[in-house]
Amino acid sequence: TLPQALGFCSEYQSPQTFCTLDYRPICGTDGNTYGNKCAFCRAGWIPSFTGQDTVCDGEYQKPPSVCTKDPHPVCGTDNKTYANKCFFCKAAW
């Protein structure tokens, strides 16, 4: 796959490689957030440099003053993973 061709996932090419539960999220071109680089590479995706944003609909039509810390990661077009939709929309304002 393309990530392996680019050398991005070279350290995870061995079928014997096991992924840790270390949480260092990374956005995939499929719009999903993977728990870490290993999980991302095992899924066979390429990094998202354009991202796939979640729309800040009626729920966040103005900048939220406080966001909860509920973990529902959202990928932004800035290639950052936000903890949840509230933090994503807050950054967009």
C-alpha cells in the first residue's frame, strides 16, 4: 500500500509486529482517527493532509466557551486530531 511505499510505515511491516495501546492519535484519509501510528499502518491508510472535517452544525453555531473531555476524536483539515467535535469547532472559530 502507499504508506509502506512512502516508508511511513516501514517499522510496522513485519506480520509479527504487535501494536501497543499507547494513545497517540493519527488521522487517516478515510476520515477515521487511529489510536497510534502502528494501528494506522496496520489498517493500510495514508496520512490525511487534507483531512475530512466534521461540520460544526447547529450544535456549535457560535464558539463554545467550555468543552467536555469526552473522547470522540475528530480529524481536522490541519492534520490535527481534536478530542471531540466541540474542541474541533472551537478551533474553527
